[in-house]
Amino acid sequence: MIFCRLLGWLTLLGRSSAAHKAEILALRHEVAVLRRQAERMAVPGRPGSRLGHETV
């Protein structure tokens, strides 16, 4: 377990700045998509909303 974590840290040190920026950009996109999905599911009465179907 410790060896795997150590190896992960070493690979992070060897990555370029561009790789870090690309990963951050991908993670921000993923967060934005998940937020849109959560908002869509949380609006009562909206078609496809889980909250709207639970109250019926």
C-alpha cells in the first residue's frame, strides 16, 4: 500500500505543467457536468426530476 502511494507521488513529480493543467481542466468539466445533473434531479415538478416523481 505504501509502495503504491509512493510510486503515485513519484509519477506526479515527473509530470509536466501542461499535464497538470489538462487534468485540472478535465476535473472541472466533470464537476460542472455533475452539478448540472444534480440540479436537474433536484427540481420538483420538472419532467425527469426524481423529486417530482417521489411526491406523487
